[in-house]
Amino acid sequence: MRKSLPDILEDGDNGLTSYARELFAQLLEELRALDERLKQCEQCIKASNRNNETVGRLDEILGIGAITASATYAAAGDGKDFENGRHFSAWLGLVPGQHSTGGKATLLGISKRGNAYLRTLYIHGARAVLRHSANKTDRFSLWAQGVMKRRGHNKACVAVANKMARMAWVIMAKGESYRPAV
């Protein structure tokens, strides 16, 4: 829309009324102003992230950017409130729910408990990781592609997000740096 709308507005033979042309031009200007405001906000977040070593290390994880890293740190702090990465991932709602009866455990869909905003950020990051992993040959990308083939795209997104959350916990709680799988 950002690319084609200016051409549509300039084309006098497309049947748009002058009122519609004026309205769409105003909306395009509003969209450009919002894009500029978002860039300023992102630059502000990146600037504040530079002052925090933990957020800088979180930002290095594949699929986690400046916004997700700062939101994770803001919500979970140093991560030491969680016993392990699975507890952190469960807190985000990225692990399957369980229903047990008669000694038989049945795994359900993700629990969706916890911080919905963070869970959404991790899922979107996982979607980006999956999209770009198709042509890569590192262990993580091969694992992600294998999960996607076996379980489908949406479940693979949740699995990748779960793994990203567990990596984030290690970086926060243990003070380690991100080491990509080779």
C-alpha cells in the first residue's frame, strides 16, 4: 500500500472522486507520520537497551529483537525467579497444558497463561526464524524445519518460541552469551 497508493493518487483516469483522492492522500500522510513515530520509538528503545548488558545479550538471540529483549527484561528481570527455562517458558504460556487421568497424561494445546504481550512477541519472532530457516543448514534451522514438516507451521512456531524463551532464560539467569548452533 505504501508503494502503490501514491501511484493510484496520481493516476487521474482511475475513477476516484476528488474527495476520495483527498481523503486517501490524508490517510497516506498519517501513515507516513506513524511510520516515522515508530522509527523514533524504536531508536529510543535501542538507545536505552545499550545501557543494559542483559538486554544486549538477549537481543543477539535469533528471533529476538530490541523490543522483545527490552520487554522480556522489563517483565522477568534477571530471570532468577524461575527455576529453569521450562518454568520461564510456562510462565509465558508456551508449553502444552496437561490433562491426566487414570495414570495417562494427555498433552493439550499451549496454556496461553502468563504475559500475552511477551508470548505474542516470541511467537512473531519464531515466525520470522521459521521463514528464514528454510535455506540454512545450521542445527537450529534444520531442527525447526523438521518440526514444521512433522507438526505443521503453527505448532513449529510455538516450538521455536519455546526454545527461544528457554535460551532467553539461560542468558538472563546464568549471565551467558548467545552461542548460535553450528
